[in-house]
Amino acid sequence: MADERKKISKKTLTKAFHHWYYGHLTCFSQEHMQTFGYLTSMLPIVEELYDKPEDQKEAMTTYKAFFNTEPQLGSVIVGVTAGLEEAKANGDGVDGETINGMRAGLMGPIAGIGDSLIVGTLIPILLGIALGMSTGGSPVGAIFYIVVWNLIAYFGMHFLFFRGYQMGDRAVEFLVGKQGSAIRKAIGVVGAMVVGGVAATWVNVKTAFALKNAAGKTFLSLQTQLDNIYPGLLTVAFIFLCWWLMSKKKISAVNTMLLLVVIAFVGVLVGFFNPGLTY
């Protein structure tokens, strides 16, 4: 007699959603971001799908990887992986690598869309309305924002989580075979583009190194020469340095940041960098 297919109960899904809603910033740090919040959310699902402790441990290993996205829209990713974990438990050709690849590929694009829609559009609109209602020191504006934002966030995240779960179960056919490979590759490319755009926008490394003549006038600026050859060359170099340290040398994000602090400190001391501070 064939084994009965495993199915995540609605109670467990609701519990997993609440773990994500209340705990997506659990133990938040620059090294892990939302990783522990994700682990907390997936725990009740894994406990229901797998009876053996060793199977539960193996399943949770998938979600130990770094994760960070816009948490409201990111609920759909957690829902999708819940559906995929269910498919994996039923032996439908999905493995941990497939789940983690999809998870990692989605977090960049979802973060870009979520930051634009939620942080850049919805929240400013709600705050604008709230400020208008707070004229004369009225507390109505603050109450309006707290109530409306939490209602939108809760029910919006709830809808996306359960919709993602439904998609995850049906998405199995897209994850296996050539079509699935093409989809994952496309998502990875979009995610890389988002990460590249963020790096180009927020990272800016320049040198203050220059040669001066006897009169104190600069006749050679290293930054100007670099810009003539390759604008942003130092920025690219530092980004690749961080990637090489964390990806190839397996150095943690915290230690990489400490190393960058040391490089910056030494660079300022020798005059290679100029922090622009005045005393």
C-alpha cells in the first residue's frame, strides 16, 4: 500500500506565518540578516513533515544560508519554500539545493520591488496622511499610521505567504528539468543585476593620493587618472575583494568588515584615503 502523501496542515502554516511575521528580524546582524527569522518560520513545517530527528536536521540545514529581502513582500518566498519543502518530503524530485537556489535567487528581485513599493511608496503615503491628521499636535495621525500600517502589513503578508505556498506546490514541474534550470538561471541573473545595482549605488571608494610640486600645487591626481582609465575602478576592486574573501576564503562578513576598517584606517594614516573630516 502506497504511503499517504504528506500535507502541511493549515494550523502549521499559520504558525509558520506568524513566526515570520513577528520574528523575521530575530537575532538580526550584518552577518546573518534574516536567516534566523527564516529558520524560525520553517521549524514547525519541518517538524510536521519529518518524523525522524536526523531528517529534520537535514531539512533545516537548507535554511542556514544567508537570507535578506524586503520582509513584507518577502513573505511570498517563505510560502514558496514551504510548498517546495512539502514536495521534497513527498519525493517529488525537489532537493535542498533546488530550494536554496530558488530562495537565494528570489530574495534580490523581491527586495528591489519591495523597497520601491513598500518603503519608497506605501509608507511615505501613509506618513503623509498621518502628518496631515496630526496638525495642532493631535495624536490621531500617529494612531492612524500604527493601526493602518499594521493591518496592511499583517493581511498583505498573510495573503502573500499562503499564495506562495500554493505556488510552491505547483511550481515543482517548473523546477525539474530544462525549463526549471532556465527559470532558476533567469532569476539568478536578475538577482545579480539587483545586487550589482545596489553596489554601484551605495559603494563609492575614492583615493586622495596626489603628487604636488614645490609650490604645493597638485600636478598628478591618482583618482583623476583612474577615472580616465576606468571610472569606479577602486569601487569594483573593493567589491571583488569582499566577494573573494567571503566566497573563496570563507571569511565571515563580520571579519571582512573589520578588515575593511583596518584598510580604511591605514589608508587615512598614509594619505591614500581622505575621510573629509575637519577639526
